[in-house]
Amino acid sequence: MSEAVHIEEETGPAEAERSYGVDEALVRACDLALADDRFEAVDGLTGDLHASDLADLLEELSGENRLKLLDHLRDEFDPELLTHMDDVVREDVLEILEPEEVAAAITELDTDDALDVFEDIPAEDQADVLDQLSPSDRAILEQALTYPEDSAGRLMQRELVTVPKDWSVGNTIDYLRQRAARLPRDFYEIYAVDDDMVPVGTIPLSRLMRNERDVRIDDIMLAELRAANVDMDQEEVALMFSQYALVSAPVVNADGRLVGAITADDVVHVIHEEAEEDFLRLGGVQEDDFYEAVLETTWARFSWLLVNLGTAIIASLVIGLFDAAIEKVVALAILMPIVASMGGNAGTQTLTVAVRALAMKELTATNAARIVGKEVIVGGINGLLFAVLMGAIAWFWFEDPTMGLVIGAAMVINLLVAGFAGVAIPIVLQKMKFDPAVGSAVVLTTVTDVVGFLAFLGLAALVLL
């Protein structure tokens, strides 16, 4: 009680009445209570937290106190907690729990969440966890693992409601009531199937409840189905949900038979994961390493820094070709980073839009030439505007109109190239079966640096010397 009062006094009414999440004061109070082994105070602080908020709290606690809290919660462990944790933290938690505890948690989860958790179990412990599961649960997990990673088969849940298409509304309602204990915890649509278990339509619960008992299911079902194949990439699934504003979608196998369903809450996670992945890769980081140890994070980033070192050396070699010109005209050394920097920033703007458009299937072979042309024109116009601006600055700075003309011309050339490269590079990488978000930024920086230095120093060598 005293801890809760302390939080309210310290954070003020606005944060004390928060509707979700954890704040700094709660984390600090919990850290202090755990450090002093005051577990009654810990219960008062965490007792009303949602599983998602408790997961956030565990992520923010120091390593030792995180272990203390997990050990304290062990007897009343909420399996939902595992589904909300960052992957790195979840792996640490799963290493602490015994195989029977992990198996018990997996049994309580929906099949899609259970698979997500199981994939983070250390490889050497997976067999022990499988041995603790019931034959039916084990069979579901083993079958799900046969599907490709990041596919609809891995994403789907097996808990769904199906009825024959020739049933009536009354038959369906009676069936739901009789099997209430075995129904999914939450569902919004019922799938109508034929004799071969092929989905032929969906019935929203709202439509089911509005009709009389003797109305046939195939008379009220929505026959236009948007089904996902088990091998469909999860990014394609997310695009399908976005395109058609779906709440759920059936998943079918190669024979067209219904094997599961994907719901909107799963797709929200996919959209978040894909966006985060592209964002991190554009920054040269392969995955979220926020919770990783120092050595793991260092090694993960080293490879891209090594690539960047190589590209920087290439740019330096270009500069070295004009060392005599730089020695005679010191102003060149002062101004040349401006040209490269402007090209890099302009190219990054185009690159960000292009990578996003490729991910959303908006940039295709049909419109690629038009988009490239547009970006080149935009780059050229910006190049002219900044050429005038920077040319005037260089003229007055060094009292030399020729210097202004040289840097202005170089600015136009580099921004034209940046506009072209910002679109062309991700398109080419995708054609070569590389992820455009991974290598585009490094290649673009090299191109704009090399072209910027070459254009500026080359023109300067021709005109000024």
C-alpha cells in the first residue's frame, strides 16, 4: 500500500491514473521492493497488471530482480506473459523454467502463440518439452514446424469453428451451445465447409444471430472468401488483410482443405515485426538487439560496420585521385563533404519511400520506369535550387564565382544520381533476390559519395587548375 501511495505522489494524478503500460516510478518501486525481498509490496504493485504490462515490467527490471520476480510468480505463472515478451527476454525466461513448466504454459496457449513460444525454447530442451505434452498437442506443434518460417502455416491458429454449409441457423446455435467448453476462447466468424472440409463461406456471428432458426447457412454466408495458403509469406498475409479489411481469414493446405485461421490480432503483430525489421535493416542492424548482451550486440553490428569501412575506403580512393588539386585549392577540402552529404540525404529520402513501396507492393515492374523518372526529376529540381543557394554561398565565402559554379554543377549531378539510385538500387536488389532493406543504404551511400566527390573534384580540376 505504501509503495502505491509513493508512486502516486511521485508521478502525479495524470500518471497514477494511467490506463495501460508501466511507468518509470512503478519500475523503480518494484526494483526497490525486490532488492529488499519485500514480496508483499511486489504483489501490491504487480497484482493488477495485465500480462502485457507485466511483460514490459520484466523487460525493464535489472537482470537479478527479473529473476527474483519470475521465481516469485512461478506458482501462479500466467502463460500469456510469454506471448508479450521481447524474444531475447523470453529466451532467458524459458531457460529458467523447467520443461514441465514450459509444457504446462504451452498447453494453455492458443496454438499460434504456443508455436511462437516453442520456437524460442533452446534446441537442446525442445525434445524434453515435447515429451511433457499430450499426444495431440505434440502432433500439432510438430506439424506446424514443418511449414516454412514466417508463413501462414506458422501464423495460423488451429482453434476455429466450422459447420456444414447445409445446416440451419438453429443447428449452428445448438451446436455452439453444446460444445461451448471446446470452442475457441474468442471468435467472430464461423466457417461453412463442404463434405471435403473445403471452406465455401463465412458467417459473422452478428449475421448468424439476426436470422431465424430455420434459415440455411448457405443462404446467409459470405461466399467471397480470401483464403491464405499454408505456405504464403506472413507479409503477404498482412497485405491481404489490409487490402480487404479482414477480421479473420481461413488457411488452406495444398488440397484446399481448411486447416486453420488467422485473426487480425496476429496480423497486427506481423505488421509491427515487418516494419521493425525493415527499419532496423535500413540502419544496418539485422535484428533488435536492445536486450542482447554486449558481445552479441558488438558482433552483430561488426559485419555491417566492416562493409561501411570498405565503402568509405572506396570514397577516399576517389578523393586521393585529386590530391594535387586539393593541395592547391584548400577550399575544395572544405566544400566537398557538402556535396556528398546532400546527395546522401536526398538519396535516403528516395530510398525510404522506395523500400516502403516495394514492401507494400506499390512499386512494381509496371510503374517502375515512371517512378524512377519522377525521382530523377525531383532530384534535378532540388539540385538546381540548392546549386543556386550553395553556389552563392561559395562565391561570397571564397570570393570566387567559379567556385560557386563548380559546386553548383556538382550539386545538380549528385542529386540527379541520388534520385535515380534511391529507386533503382532497391529494385535491382529485389530482382537479385536480396532484401532491399538490408543492403540498399550501404550501396546508396557509396554511390552518392563517389559521384559527389568525383563530380566536384573533377570539375574543379578542369575549371580551376
